Amino acid sequence: MPKLGMEPIRKAALVKATIVEIGRAGSLDVTVSQIAKRAGMSSALAHHYFGSKEEMFLAAMRHILTLYGAEVRGALVAAEGPEGRIRAILRANFSPTNFRREAVGAWLNFWVLSLSVPQAKRLLAVYQRRLRSNLIAALRPLAGVRAGEIAESLGAMIDGLYLREVLKSGAPDGAAAAAVALRHLEAELARGA
Amino acid sequence: MPKLGMEPIRKAALVKATIVEIGRAGSLDVTVSQIAKRAGMSSALAHHYFGSKEEMFLAAMRHILTLYGAEVRGALVAAEGPEGRIRAILRANFSPTNFRREAVGAWLNFWVLSLSVPQAKRLLAVYQRRLRSNLIAALRPLAGVRAGEIAESLGAMIDGLYLREVLKSGAPDGAAAAAVALRHLEAELARGA
DNA sequence: GTTTTTGTTGATTGACGAGTCAATAAACTT
DNA sequence: AAGTTTATTGACTCGTCAATCAACAAAAAC
């Protein structure tokens, strides 16, 4: 009973399943059959819609990055004032969403994937630039010309804290990470004044 | 013409070859045959000495961590004064060695591996604690009771800067990364005073 | 000098997995 | 109604790969 207009639905299901399976495996070592099964279809259909496993990975990566972008944007609209905007960005970066199994698996594995797949590296670069410009925009009123360099260090701090939170055993603590990042920011701002 | 006492030689060659192959592939998706071939022996011999691929990976990881530890220690013995010790640690972390293809591949992939292999997670934890205690020891004279929290943020900063340097396209710049880390440190110290 | 230990490999096994294809069927077009 | 497009899968191909094994060779032990 083939209904029409299945393509977007199937693709969305496959993308979601891909991310879940990567999270479960903790690696990109997942089979198309696993993914297809979780998405409720045959592996042949997965190939029909995506052509190859790599395309599936890239689509999954786009999806993760889109979600991440949406979370940042969502946090930003509710934010007031420069400091509020910074806090919003930190909140989005260290939200529980990003510490879920699937998100962690996706991020770490996509970093690795970007070592060997140029397309993946490009996707990552786009989002890094976006974070950077968000940070700079929020920092400008607070730090003036130093906004650029502070955005750079704060960005690195965010990545580093996330990585550590994710690699350590035990439950991750996003709030603590955000607090450390905020302390870093205050110190940098104080230094400039 | 089997010479005796081959075991350590063969194992060392395999460990080295494993790291090189992971660097070339940019992932853990390397075959035992590739590794064995690069190490100049049959894949059967590789299995003979290590039993399984996972054991090879773990041995490679131990080796990378040992090299890293040695580099830090080596930089520390030549260092004078608390600030000199911090600088030494930064220099070791951002040395060209750690930006070589093999090292990058090893680090990123071992982070990923630690998501699914507890043994790998444990190895990583040992070295993270060691870095932490090195940092605290050097920071104590400079920061007193705040040494702990500053070590935490500086450690995260180091990881974050390394990650960004490694993921960006173009030649990595360890010196620039070290400079940013140092600026962070100064800001934190100034804040305390 | 025979037995044991160590080193070594080619061949094989057994499994798995990406991607293809032919076939079936429902829905839309003309 | 005939033809086309979309959805769907089971079966299959072709390749790969981790791990095992039997067999051979040299040194050491006895």
C-alpha cells in the first residue's frame, strides 16, 4: 500500500535513526541495515533514498547542526542585553540536549569524520563561523575592539568544556561548565578595563 | 630464519604502524592487514602477538599517551619557576608533535573510542588527572587556593584550543594557541588579585 | 638428538555488509 | 484502460575482513 509523498518522511526517519544508532554504537561503525531497521524499513529503501551510507551521515550531520543552530537562535530571541545574549549562547551550548547520548556520539564522530570527508569539514566550519559571529555580536558592546579575540578564546573554552564534560565518567554537568565559561569571560573583560 | 626475542620488536612496530594507519585513514577504520603490512609482517603474526584488533588499538593508545606524558615531563625538567612550568606544559601540549597527522588521528579517534570501550576511557582519565595535577602544582605558588579551579579552566582551554586548531582547515598554529591559553591564565590570575 | 619453545606465514573459514536488481503494487496521468 | 511514476522489498552479488589453523623453521633445553 504505497502512499505517495513518502520521501521526506522516510528521509527524516532515516536521519533520526542514523543519529540514534551512532549514539548507541558510540562510533560510525553502524550498518545501513541497523539504521533502516530502526527507521522501520528495508535497507534497500534506505539506499533508494540516500544512495550511499556517506550521504546518510552527511544528512544526519546537517540535521544535528540545524538543531544546534535552532537551539542557539531560540535562546537568543528571549535574551536581553549583551550579557543576556552571552548567557543564552552558553545555555544553548551546554543544554541537556547536547549531552544526550545521540548528540554526544554525533558531535564527536562528526569531528572525526571531518578529518577525512571534506564535505563534513565544510559543514562544521559553517557552524563554527556562525557561533563566532554570534559571540562577537554579543561581545561588541562589552569589549569593543577586543570582541574578536575574546570570542575566539570563549569559543575554544566552550568546546573544551564540552569535550571534558563528555569524556569524563559520570553524569555531565552543563551548568557547571557554563559557570566556568562565564568566569573566563568576566576575567577577560576585567583584564581589558 | 627466526631470531629470538622478536616479540618486543614486533609489538613496537605494530603499535607504530597502527598509529600511522589511523592517521592516514583519519579513523579507526583500518584493517589488521594494512597495519601488519606497514609493520612488515603478516596479519597472522599481528594476531599472534596481540590477539585482537582492539588490543592493538589499546596498545597504540597507551603508546600515544606515554609519548605525550614524556613530552610534558621533558618540558618540565627544563622549566624554572611557576610560570616557566606553566609555559612548559603549554609548549608540550601545543608542540608540532601533537599536530602531526598521526597524533591528531590518534587523539580524536581515541576520544571516540573512549565512548564505547571502558578501558580506553580509563586510560584517558589517567592522563587527564596527570595533566591536572601538573597544572595545580605549577599554579599553587601563583594562585594559592584558586589553583584548583584555574587548573580546571586552563585544562579545558587547552583541549578546546587543540580541538579547534585541529579541526580548522589550514596549517595549525600551536604558538598562537599557546598564546591564547596564556592570556586566559593571566586574566584569571589578575582576577584573583 | 630428540623435544620444546619461539617465530612465521599461506590458506582458509565464517561472517558480515554495501550496494544492485528484478519484481510487485499502489497511485497518478492521459 | 494503458502507461507512467513512486514506493517497497527479498534475494543476490561481490567484496572485505577478523580470526584460526596447519605447517614449517630455527633456536634452546634436556
